[in-house]
Amino acid sequence: MIITRRQMFGLTAGAAAVLAFNPQLSFAAPDETEAAIKAFTGGATPTEGTVSLDTPEIAENGNTVPVGVSVDSPMTADNFVESVLILADGNPNPAVATFHFTAMSGAADAKTRIRLAKTQNVIAVAKMNDGSTFIDRKEVKVTIGGCGG
């Protein structure tokens, strides 16, 4: 069977309509974010502090939101940050980025730009070389949706 361009457009528009009118299909459930955190930390509950998230309070455009993360660590062979996970709990897939560090990194700082679907929490979880984990959360208000919000 050959599908015409017009039929393909109709199928694509139909799929978009299903997602638009069925928001639970297009955004992550809150337990998905918690499951991603548990998977990253190995089931440990992260402690507040040590990791610091830098996000704007209000994002004029959700398509490109600047996010910075830093972890207070001496970054020595005995005490360093292994990785930092960035999550956005209102996006279709909550895991946004993972940064990996070594003692030779010198500092555990990273900056990126992310897309936010709607007003939501951005979360940073840091995992240290000794297995300890730390968390920071910031709410970012999106005025123009990056993913349709």
C-alpha cells in the first residue's frame, strides 16, 4: 500500500491531536521523576545542600532556558563529584542532561540550555565519589511554552 502525502499529513495531524488533547500522554508523571532520581542515586535519598542550581525565576521563552549547576567540592582524589543529573519534572522525559566529572576536572560546574514544556521544577542531583548524594530544586515559571505550554 502506498501512502500519499495528504494521507501522511492526516496521520501526523491525528497523532498530534491525540497528544494535544491527552496531556497525560505528553508529560511525565511525578513518579517518573522520583524513579529517575532513585535510579541515579542507587535508591538513596539525596540530602539538600552542596549542589547549587542556577536558573531564572521566570523564563520568557521555554524553548531555551539557561541552567547552571555547581557543586561545592574540593575535587581532590579523595573527595570529588562523579556526576550531576539535571531533571525537569514537567517535560515528557524528565531526565534532561547528565554531566560527568573526575578529580582532574578541577571544579564541578556546568552550564547548558534546556527546553521546558511549562512552568515546572528543575532539579539537580549530584553524586559524590563516596556514594553520597545531594539535591537542589528550583521552580521556573515559563511564560511562552517551549513544548506547547
